[in-house]
Amino acid sequence: MSRSPALTPSLAALAFNALAAAQTPCEERVASDCFYSGIHPFSAITQLFVEQDNGDLTAYGTGFLVSPHCALTNGHCVYKRDEQHFFYKDIWMMPGACRSASGISFNLFGIREALIKSTNTKWTDLSYDWKTEVDYGSLRFVCPFEEITTFLPLCFDVNPSSVHMAGYPLEEIPDAADLFNQWIAYGDIIEQWSRVLRYEAHSTGGASGSPVWRWRSGQSLLEVIGLNSTHWDSCDGGGPRLVAQNMDLIRGWMQWQPTQLQQSGAGCPPIPGLTLAGLIGFFDANPGKLLEPQGLGIVDPVAPPPTGPTRRIMQVIERGFYEWVEFDLQPGQPGSPRLMQLLKAPGVDLLGVPWTPGTAFNPQAPQQGWMSAAKARALLSGSAGRASPPVTGVRKRVVDAQAIAISEPLPGAPIGNPVLTPDVPTGIGASACPPDFDGDGIVGGGDMAVMLGAWGPCQGACVPDLDEDLVVSGGDLALLIAAWGPCTP
């Protein structure tokens, strides 16, 4: 579907319309349409379906893409905690799903089946009382969505005053004609615990797994800071924050890649990405696509910041993984000018360690990763999706799917976990038969050969890492031997 730039409203206008359209403080949600579902960031928000025994797809929740092969969602959308097992039925993802004015539902980008369902040990542990804190998981899949090249940025350990979220609610929506559309909600933070947010944004069944974000720089940039998972009354929403304790686990999910054998077997088209130099070069050649420097607040690094990092961000931009930290030069002051330090970027050799007071500060040392204001402007413009190619709709087609309502968990107000230990993976993240690497329906010698060939620390794609500790070792071999023989559902 082609789009005329002259007819393209701004994201800031969408947020303004959302505010203008509010009817009551409780029901503030606004339905998106097929235009917004096809552009960044809303194109990365995906409706989740389970496949029934007859092959039909049933909508049940929300996720959002954070890399070419990974979507984040709630733990309760992939793992039945009370029953102690992952969903038996296959899970499918459809980003940018929307419903036209005629009532027909469209699939703008295609649909993918999850190869691996993952969560963390705290979500699977029935003795862990603060389950809302750790209600997050991931769905990983083989072939990327060809036209989605920049994904939602994740920002850890921030303290917002208000938030937005968008997803696919199936219960109590204001207008049933927009059942298959994204609904955008917003509101102030009501309460914040160490790992949980509660906000004045209406959450109902189906909105589980929706990204919760804050806008920045005049609503040109967003940062996902949590996942919507629950509500305490009929007008609010809540869910886990993104914090340091889940950062390593989520980074590993984001950087996961299927094997070449899996990609070729699935017929994935080769899709190159851009290095940092390529991204900067794109904006050098297309300066009109850059974000306006006013409001970005990035300044050249000429002197060390007064304190350590204020925030840490991870994002896949044009299929390249980036991680950076930002330092407020006036900590605690809204709109403070800030410095940006890259920790990871494609095609660049970086130290990967955030600067701290008392350590060497040398903005001329490329490995330290300090970015000039001009380079940071290009990176943030890429973060906003300004380098992504125009959307044409590779597999636009009518979707035959029937929505159902789900029951959201309604826990009491969480008080926060006093022991902030890092989250770790479950070690049982795949669907029916994770050790069947060659896909022949049997765990056998061929799969052991694949595992032995990948033995040692993970480098890139790491499917044989069954216990997800980033090392292929004896623990993975034990899981493979335990599953030896024909695969069973």
C-alpha cells in the first residue's frame, strides 16, 4: 500500500488527538487505524493468536517486536503458571493487525509462528509471591518480517510521571467495530514500586503484553519502560518495569538468531542490515529525514558528566543491535542537556562499559563510545524509524480470526521484592520439541552433532543452548539426552 507524504500526520498529532478524544478520566483509549498500524512504532506491536486443533487462529493477547527474531510479551501469555507448563498450542504473531472502516481485518506484514517460548524462573516459581514484577516472556521466530527493520527501544530503570501504551484489547472496548485494531491508552503514574508500575490507563483482557512507554523530544522518540499485564480496578493498568535485574536476560533474547539451516529451511529471504557507519551515511545523504536538533538535548562531549548514567537503552535499528547510556548534565532537572555513550553498535569496536566518575574520560578515544551531537542526532533519528524504507505491504490479506476474551490476573497491590536478584531464564523455552534442531521429529544423533558443533560460549545464533545460559555445555547435553527419541506434544 503506497502512502503520500503529504497525507502523513505526525505522531505528535496522534498523541494530541488521543488527548482530545478522551471522554472520561476512566475511558481514555483511542482506536488506531490501518495507517498508523503500518508505521513505526505501531507497526512493531503485534496481536497474538493461538492455533486451534482445526487450524483456526484465535486472538488472545499482545506482544511487541524488539528484534528481527524476537517479540516480548507477558509471562502469562506464554506460560501457564498455575499448571506449570508452556502453552501447548502454537502461538502466532501478526504485527500491525488492523481493521478497515468496512469491518475487514487486514494482515499488513505477514504472520509468524513462535519457534521458542521463554520466560524466567521467577515467573514459573509458584513460591515467588511478587509475580507481577516478573510477568514477562518472549516469543522467538525464524523468518523476520521483511518490512519491519527498526524495533521498539527498551529503556531500563527510569521513573516516568506518565505513560502511553498500545495493544489489542478484546474485552470492554469502547467500540466493537474496532475490535481488531490497536487501542492507544495514556495516563499518569499512580504508584511505582521497585519493579512494578501502576498507571491511569485502562487495561482489559487482550491488552496483556502491550508495551508501556514514555514519549521524549517533543513526542518524536519513545522508550518502552514496561509491559502491561494487569489492572487493580476498572480504570487503571499495571505491570512489570524494565529494570537492571531483567536486562541481561532480555538482551540475550533480543540478540538470538536462528541457525542458517533453520532460516534456509524456512525460506527466509536474505535481508541485510546497516552498520553504524551505514546509518550515519544514510542521514548524510538524506538530511531531510533527520529529527530536528531542538529538543534532542544531546551535546558534544567536552567534559565528563557529574554523575554516572541516567538511563540505559537497547534497540535494534535497521537490523543492527545498539546499546547506549545517557548522562544528564543537570541530574534531576527536566530537559537537562545530556551526553550519549555507545556500548554496542554494529561495525564498531567498543569497550561496552558505561563510564563512571573517577575513570578515564576521553571523547577522542573511539572505543569509549562518546558520540558527538551530530552522530547522536543520526542515531536517534534511526531510533525513531526515520531510516526505515516505505511500507508497501508484502503480504496484505484478509485475516480469518475469531477473538475471545481472556481472564486477566488481579493480584493485590504488590509491595516489591526486597531482594533484587537478577532474573534468569527457565531453561525450557521451546515449544513442543526444543532439542530437535534438525526438525525431523526425532531427538537423535543428528541433533547431538549440531550441539557438539556449537560447544562452548555462544557466538551469535545459539539454538543448542537449551538452558539459555549463553554456553553450550553439559547442562544442554543433559536436556537433549532427556528428550531422546520421537518428539511428543
